[in-house]
Amino acid sequence: MAADARTVLVTGVSRDLGRRFARRIAAQPGVRRVIGVDVVPPRGDIGDVSFVRADIRNPVIAKVIAREDVDTVVHMSVIATPGSTGGRGPMKELNVIGTMQLLAACQKAPSVQRLVVKSTTTVYGASSRDPAMFTEEMEPRRPPRSGYAKDVAEIEGYVRGMARRRPDVRVTMLRCANVIGPHVQSPITSYFRLPVVPVVLGHDARLQFLHESDLMAVLHHAVDTDVPGTFNVAGDGLLTLSQAVRRLQRPMVPMPGFAVGGLGSVLRSARAADFSPEQLAFLTYGRGVDTTRMRAELGFSPSYSTAEAFADFGAGLAPTGGRGARVVGGLADLLPDPAPVPAPVPAPVSAMPGGDLDG
């Protein structure tokens, strides 16, 4: 850490990953104070973190930043599923309106020097027209029209607008692959925890994962090193969906895409899993991202590969398949991981869509 003590504000601390990161950064030398912000108090020990109950959709967040003389903001309050917020309307308000208010507060606060935003590779979408690997300059082949992916595209546009207005603020945007690990509760981990895993007939999606401990590490690294820019963040290598399910020793049920979507609605109603359109597309086509810039410019290397992150997640899950499924799963572990696909050389493209921050 730099010699001057920092005051860090972390949004989204009512959720596990936000709470854990706030605790981690508060324990680092060179950090004077960490303020955790959310609409509800976090569950569990937050250590030396000072919790402030505040809604980032409200301009009051500007008062918090000014009063506490915050110099570093880590934005982790982007919600992937409407069920956790009471519906799609509140989810969009929290994601988009909340981010706009937070960025407006950062833009007006002279004390703010650093902004780290946890984004997601979901911004690239997933379709049959995708390149082998997405680089940071590429746009989604099918721009999102609704849902989480559209929220993220808008959020990234507002972040770029804020960076243009405050060139003195070092803005780092981390496009993280699906975060996985034994403690992660998310749509993708709920899917893999199903005793019988539905898959889309005729497809075998390519998957990349980021281990939960590597998420903590890259957020800390982004705060510590002050490297601006947009970076794909994922573990090395790829897994196919069929390999992943076999390694969990769970039976797969191939179904047409519309049937998987219909089953997803039932599972969502039963709160067993949350199948958004983005997740269904991801489980159909998968997605690969190039992480060259993460290593060369950001200077970060994950400790877990995609396969290792998934293995750590699956270690605590009991097999649900029969003897045949367990034998196949054991053999699958002996097979080499898929060879990485070289990244294409991207043609010049325009920036991803997204408006500027008003005012």
C-alpha cells in the first residue's frame, strides 16, 4: 500500500463477496478506514469495517463520500438476478440508477482518486456468432435488449463517461468471469448444485471461471496498484459444460433449449435455481475471454485455473449420479483440459454502447 493512509468505500456489503472484500481490505496496512455501504446490514462479522446504511440510488451517498473524505471507491453492488431485489424493476433501479448516483457523487468529490468497478464478462453476451475469445475492445455480437447484460452495458458506459469527466481519477473496470467456489451462492453455482443437471440438446458450452479467492485478490490488486483500464479477469483454460457436469458426478438431461427455459421458470419459482435469459444463452453457447491484458498490463495472475476453481467448488458436493456416472466422472478427471483457443486479432471497433453520466 502507499504510504498515505486510504479511506475506502465498498458498496454491496450485505452480500457475501462484498462483505468479505471489505473485511480483507480493512485489514491491510495503509488503509485508515473502510466504509461498507448497503441498504441492509451485512450478515456475519465485518471486522473493522464501518457499516453505513445507505441506498446508493439516493443522492445521500454523496454526503457519505464527502463526510468521510473517501479517496477510493470499490463498486460491487451490481445485482445479477431480480429475485434478490424484489423484481426486475428494483433490480434495474439499483444497478443503473444506483450506479449513476454513485458516479455522480464520485465525480463531484475532490477527495476521490480511485474507482474500481466489478463488472462481468456477461457484457459480451453469448451467441452462435461469437468469436473464439473476446478481447476487451470487442462488442457483443448481439447487443443485449433487456436484463442483467443490458444493465451492465449501461453501467460500463456511465463509468467511461465519468472517467472522461474526471481524468484525474484512476478508473479500473474488472470484467470478471463467473465467480465460483465453495462459499459462492449465485445462479451458476445453484445450477451446478442441482441433483440432475439439464443441458441444452446439441450444444456443449465452453466455460471459464474465476475462483472466489482470486476475485478478492484482483480487487485488492486493482486498489493497490492504481492501474486504470478495462480488463477481462478469468482463470486459465476452459471447461466444456459436459466435462464440468461429469466431474461433479451428476447425471445430465439433454433437453431442447425452450424446455430448459421452461424448467428454469419452474426452478426459479421453487427458488432452486435462477435461469435468466443470459444464463440460458451462456449454457447454450458458452463464452471465452482473452486475459492477456490482465497479465501484461494489470499485472495480475489468478492462483486457480478454470479447472482448479471448478474442482474446488465441486469438492464439497456429494455425487448424485449412479455408478456409471461416477465412473465416467472419474475418467473425465484424467482427460486433459481443452487446449486454449488463440485469440483472434480484433478489427478496430467502436466503444461498447452506453450513455454518459448526466450533469
